[in-house]
Amino acid sequence: MLNFNKVILCGVVCNTPALRQNGNGTNVTNFTLKTIEQWKDKTSGDLKKYSKYHKIVVWGKDAEKVVKYVKKNVIVLVEGCLNYHKYTKNGEEKNIAEIKAATVEFRGVLRNSQSRKPKSNTLDFKKKQMHTSPLANDDFNLTLLEEKEFHEQTS
């Protein structure tokens, strides 16, 4: 039987990741990734949009890299696997779905609405033209976990 658990998302980072440590002293960070589904309404012809928010988690030394380079309004491509967790809060059982990142790649920045007067919230994919950021490097691709580590942590 074939088992396959892979998620690929491209979207806008909603919050700047912060580094913390779990109970074992392992570095971890997480951030929320916003993706937008668009379609044309069949009856009205209007363009409809639906935003979805995904919890992304990154472990170990790779969490440090993400905290260093990934900021709010940066567009990233995330590859990883889907994980589920349960916990109890105030006597109520909660279920969490999150993407455990294996790679995070820079794709651009979401421009501030004041930077372009006619169009607000315009996506800017000028990957090679960010002069003041270390993300301008053409080789920028955070490969977060070596393949062996990834399989060890996900099995």
C-alpha cells in the first residue's frame, strides 16, 4: 500500500515568526500562511475570493533560518507534510492541523497599499530586485531539513 503525505502551498505570511524552544530545548517557530481561492460566480459573474489560513511549523536549526529571513507580507512557497494534534484547554478537547515544513522558498513581497496609489494589496513578485534584503540572493532557498532528518521526524 502506498502512503503519501505532502502539502505544497504558496501564499503570504501573516505574522513575523518568533523563535522559541519546546520542553526538550529544540528550537521551533510557526507562522500563518494566507492563501486565496478565487472563482467567478456563475449566477452574478462577480469575482469571488475566499481566504484560507494555514499554520506552518518549522523545527530545529531551520527555525532559526526562517526567523532570520521570513517576515510578515513575504510571499513564500512551503512544502511539507500535514500533521494533526489534540490538546485539552479548559476541559475542552481541541484539534489542530498544521503543516510541518520541509522547505520554505522566498517568492516575493506583498507591497504596502501606500506604496502604489491606484491599486492596493498588489502582489509584487520582483524576487531579484529587493536591494536591502538578504532575500535578494538568487540562490535563496531555505532547505529546512535534510531528507534523512525529515523522514526520521515524520515517521
